Amino acid sequence: MKRLFCLMLTLAMLLSGCAHSAVPDTIADNYRVFYQIFVGSFSDSNGDGIGDIRGIINRMDYLNDGDTQSGKSLGVQGLWLSPIFKSPSYHKYDVTDYYEIDPDFGTMEDLEELLQLCHERNVKVILDLPINHTSSNNMWFLRFTNAQKDGAVSDEYYDYYSHCAVSEMQGGITYNQLTGVSSVFYECNFSTDMPELNFDNVAVRQAALDVAKFYLDLGVDGFRFDAIKYIYYGDTDASVDFWKWYMEELTSIKPDIYCVGECWSNDAETLEYIEALNCFNFQMAQAEGYIANAVKGTPMSVYTSYVENYQDSVLERNPNGMIMPFISNHDMDRSSGYLTLANKRTYMAANLYILCSGSPFIYYGEEIGMRGSRGGANTDANRRLAMLWGDGDTVEDPTGTTYDPEKQTNGTVLEHLENENSLYNYYCRLIQLRNKYPEIARGDYEAFTTSENRVGGFKISYNGSVTGLIHNTAEREISVDIGDSFIEICDFIGQGEATLDGTVLTIGPQTSVILK
């Protein structure tokens, strides 16, 4: 009887071991997989060679067809659109009018239609909102210039932008002489055509708030904020205080707002800003980031201990905070230049950041192995190339591109759709797997080390249960004793399979395993 009882108990544990909270069709929080779209390079709907909002509408079935179980779309649950406001540049980070959609990209009605379609499919949309600087053609700056020329101290635009005399210049900040006023220099850290706003001015703060409120009222779900440390460049405390105020105001308007900040810096500085809002994790990204290094051979313990410690640091600073992992974006050389399809490192890198705590971001084209790098021309346009649809889409590379199209050797979307083992179809399966186990995004991570350098992972605690997530980044099968922490394999994904014989886990090359 005792033996029978033990057998029944073990069976019950096995049956419940892979049980997990059912994921409803509507994912009701912000732990989502987002997809970054550089709008002008994504999809062209009208034949002018420039990607536009209607092009995104036309491609929604590719991104999310509305059925989380169909497996026929990428299945992303959020879109980040690069700036869509009126601007003279191809990248639109120099805004001339925040209340007008750039004609290259469409109309306000197009945006409303996209929002409605996305919300019908439970996809959130966040806009890239660069508020620390504007275009020098912005009416605000033109009025500021005129007020300075006239010495009109009482003019509401007189102090709209950060400016000073030569004797007041601060080291590390870039200035340019204001046209027609030899004694006034305005702050312009990115370009002389991008003057920095003065957030000591209450009217400027209100203007930035009004812009955000306008789009929230329109139905936008939140924002990606550009260059957040440049609000008061060189003064972290002041910048953080601004973002705390700004986020409190926005949250009062929309309690479930989704926002993420770009603080391209080390973790110490980034964590200061996380007290106010979630921020991208730059230490995990790029060619020498924790993810790429792990895939290329750095011991997994380096990666897993970093993720555990970083998650702890985020939650200590902000109980509602989360990790925002990614491997590349519009300001970086594309990941398929240093993680190739041939050796499957692109697949393994996808495992490490999609199967991770928080809310990961995919850069458009990453799912088909698109390439692009600054190169000798030193132009970011090479990192923002036209999406390779392969079906006659007329979108063209942006102005300033010098990248050799012959280097695009990983195929088009059309080719990936037709290949069951393509990187695109792998991303589809990977996102479905992530959604199947909500603890992957929401749980508390504790590094799990093994005797093998290339095998490691996490114990993930969530809702009173513990899930195992173990990765093998090596290009060979490895067997390792994992003790009695886990008794059953629930799922695996990668270039091989996985089995558990007693306490010995045999895990295929470049494969990730979920256990209970």
C-alpha cells in the first residue's frame, strides 16, 4: 500500500508538473513580445518607395493574425513604431509638428485605423516620442529664435529651449550659436538641427504632456522615449526627477500605459532611470553583449548570474519594473552580421532573449536574418534597410544607404514562409512557447548552474511553483546531472531534442528545455 501510495503521488506530481496557468486569447498585461518597426523601411502601400502606416496595416496578418494558436503569423503582441510625426528627415527624430503625421507615412486616419486593427487582435502600439529635442524648423524653435532676437523676455517662447552665454557653457554638452544672436548659444547634443528643449520651463513640460495625452486619447497604448538622459544631460538626478513626474502624469491618464526609455548607458545609470520607468537593457545587446557572448562560447554562468542580479536590481528599484531584453535595434549593426544562420547562433540568441524575464523586443527583419551595418560610410541608414519581403513590395532603402545588397544572403520573408525550418518559423514557435508558460515572463529568476560551462539556466518561481529553464548553447549534445530539482521535461526547442533519465538531462545542441 505504501508503495502504491508513493506511485500515485509521483504520478500526480508528474501530471501536475507541466500544468501551467492557461493563457487566454487576451493577454491582459504588459509582459509582451514587441516588434520594432522602422516605418519608412517596412512596407510601402502606395508605390513611392517609402514605408508607411498603411503598409503596416497591410502586413498585420504577418505580424499577428488575431489567433494566438494559428501558428500562421509571427504572433507579436506589441508594435513599436519609429517616429511618425512631421519631420524633414528620413528618420523623423527631428520633429517639426507633433500633432501632424508626416505625409510620407500617411494620415491621422491611417494611424487610427491601425490602432483599431491592432486592438482587435490584442496588439498594443507604442509610438517613439522624441521630446528632449525638436527640429530647428519646429515652430517652437522659430518663435524662440525670434523672441531671442527681439530680446522679448516676456515672450512665452523666450526660454523654450536650453540656451546660455559662452561663459555659462557646461563641459560635455554641445552648443551652437543662435542665428542672428551672437551672444546666445543653444544646446544641441545630437545635431545643430536638433535643439534641446528647456524642461525648467513649466510651459515646455506641459507641452510635452499635452502631446502624449493627445495620442493616448487617440488610442495609443504608450511610448518609447528617445534619449531619456538628455532631458538634463549630465545631471542624472534632474533627469530622473523629470521622468518620475512625467510618468506619474501619464499613468494618471492611462493606468495600464506601456512605456520604455532609451538610456544607452551602463547598468548603474540605467537603474537610476528604472525608478521612473522601464528601460531597455543595452548590456544584453550587440556583438559583445551578454546574449551574443553566451551564444559564442562564454560560460552560461556569466549570462545566468547577470540576468538574476539584474532582475533583482530592477525590482529593488521599481517593484513594477521588468527587464527589456533585445539584441539589436535601429542604432546598431544587425545581429545576423555576427550571429549567423549557418551555425544556428541566430536561433540560440533568439532563445536567450525571447525566453527571458520581462518584455523582449524584436527588430524588424531580425526574424529573417536581415543584415546591415554602418560600414566605412559610417551611416545609420545601413542599419535601417528596406524589409526583404520578396513579394514585390516597393519599399526602398532609406536616403544615405551604402550597404551592398549582395550581402543579404539569408533570404526574404516569402522564402522563410515556405521553409518549415526557417528562422521566421522558428520565431513563431518560440513566441508561442513563451506564451504557453507565463512564468517565463513574470517569474523570479534564480541562476541554475551545472558542471558543463555551456549548459545553464534558471529556477523560475511563480505562483507558488518552480519551473526550470535550461539552455545548451554548445553546438553538440551534452548530458549533465541536474540533481533532483526537476522531474519532468515539459517542452524543448532548438537544434536537437532533450531527455531526462533520472537526474541526467541530455540536451541537444543549441537547445532550450522547460522542466517542472
